Amino acid sequence: MKKVVVGLSGGVDSSTAAAVLHHQGYDIVGLTLWLMKGKGQCCSEGMVDAAKICEQLGVPHHIVDSRDLFEQNIIDYLVSGYREGITPLPCSQCNRAVKFGPMIHYAKSELGIDYIATGHYARIAFDEQSGRYQLLKAIDPRKDQSYFLYDLSQEILASTLFPLGETPKTETRRLAAEFNLTTAEKPESQDLCLVEAHGSMQSFLDQYINQKTGDIVDQGGKVLGQHQGIHHYTIGQRRGLGVAYSEPLYVVDLDPVMNRVIVGTRDSAADPECTVCRVNWVSIAPPDSPIRAEVRIRYRSQPVPVTVVPLPENRVHLRFDEPQFGVTPGQGAVWYEGDRLLGGGIIERKSKG
């Protein structure tokens, strides 16, 4: 396992991952996926920085034009989701369908190399008793990215390295400086690549979805104001509603059929349960009875206790110990046992119960 293809976005994390493996004696090849034009990582600008890193390390650099794949799997996925009144999570979809799978295929079929590595903050371990690869949280909880990796298959995990999984972010910057990488002081991306490239998610979506005026209503159907398109809103949103009311209001539902944004109090935006589809079981085999776990219903949320009830057709029912605010259709629900990521999926329309 001394040959590895390293996915390079042009950022400090992937650059440092490549430098660490190179320093450890791995024979590395840089690989950058060209996902779209524009500024930022995963764009034209990122390819230039990735090429500089490979030149600095003295290793080959390959670029694969993945723009059509990205268009079909991410842009179409996002636009159709927002049209239907959900808030899609593009990163897990991108990791599975656009990045890891195609990278491994390219590495094996074009370069004859069986392993890839990325700069993600997560860890992989093999459990001999179960015969399964375990996806674990990163050592640095502030940088843990396992949430976005829940949809990776056992086959992908078997061929993947995460060199930064045991590394705090501050140590990554120090290592980048120690290796004198050109990306050592490069600012960290704070947004989705599409936001970074287009300025905001709203400006991106407005290129694909026509603004259509509709009503903002309370849960009884009373009209409180007007909106310029439901794709500008998400469950749990408070700011930017433009509605005067005696107490703070939050988006509690989106109705694409009637073109309405439904608002209510914070309590009404909390749910005791939800269903999750497109489930991928990672560190354990699919259970045939309910299990206890801790779940994140969005990336930055704290894990909360939950009962995970298996359902037919690759779905589960989540029963939270306490109602959760802003359970958002389209986002990922990912459940853990300690540091082990057990499984995850996509939140369906929230429960009305």
C-alpha cells in the first residue's frame, strides 16, 4: 500500500495530507476533479493551487473533467430538491457519487493504484470480528467531517486513507508551514463550493429557479406576508421573513403545491420524530430491531439521544428523546455510538404528529 492517489482540491487540508504521505515514503499521485468553473476550491482556481503543490512535491498531477458528473449529480439534485420545498445536503451526495467512487475508479483503471487519500477529518479502522470497516470521528471534534461521509460504502472505505484524522487543525497549519507548502496560509473555505463560486446559495438558485411570489402564512392559514420563492427558505429559518408579529416566527414547513411558506413559534418548529430514507449502514450491518444511538440532524448540531427503528425499503424511523428544533427534509441524519458512525440517511418530510 505504498502507492496512493491523493485527491487535491487546492486547499491546505488536502495539500497537507499529500505532503504527510509523501514524507512517510508513499509514492503519491495528485488527482484533481474539475467540478465547475470559477473561484474557490473545486473550481479553476483550486486546480492551479493543486498543480503548484504537486510541482513542489515533485509528483505527477492528473486533472479529470468531472463537470458533467457534477452537473447531473449535484446541481440537478439541488435544484430539483429546492423546487420541491426541501433543503438538500449536497456534500454527502458529492462525496459518494462525484468524488470518492470516481476517484477510486480512475486510480485503479487508469493508474493501476488501489488506494486513494483525501484531506477529510475522519478515521477508518477495520473490525476483524464483524469484518466491516468502521468510520470514526476525527480526533479534533471541531473539524470532524464524518457526518458528510456517512454514505461511503464498505468498498470505498477499504480503499481510502484519511491522513489527517488524528491531526488537530492547528497541527495541520503547522505541518503545512513546516513543509513550506504554498497553501499554508491559504484561507479556509467557509461555504459550500457553489456558494463560494456564486456568492450565495440564493444567487445560485435564482439562475435555475424562477422567482414566484406566494403567501407566508401561519399554521392556521392566515396570510402574514409575501415571499419571492420558497427556494429562498428552509425549515427553522427566522431571519429574513419580513413578517411583523408579536413573537419571533420560524419557518415550520414549505408547501410547493400551494407555493406557501408556513411559519410558527419556535415550539411548533420542534419535532419528536422523523423518518429517514436512503439509509447507508456503515460501521455495523443493518439491524433487524431498534437500536439506541446519538444522532446529528445537521452538521453543526450536537449529537442527541435517539431510538433508531429499522423500516422496510432502506428507511428508518428516528424517535428523539426530546423534540428537536428544525428537523429539515433533505438534510442528513447521521447516528453514532461514541466515535463510531453507525449509519445515516436523508430526512424525509417531517412528522406532523
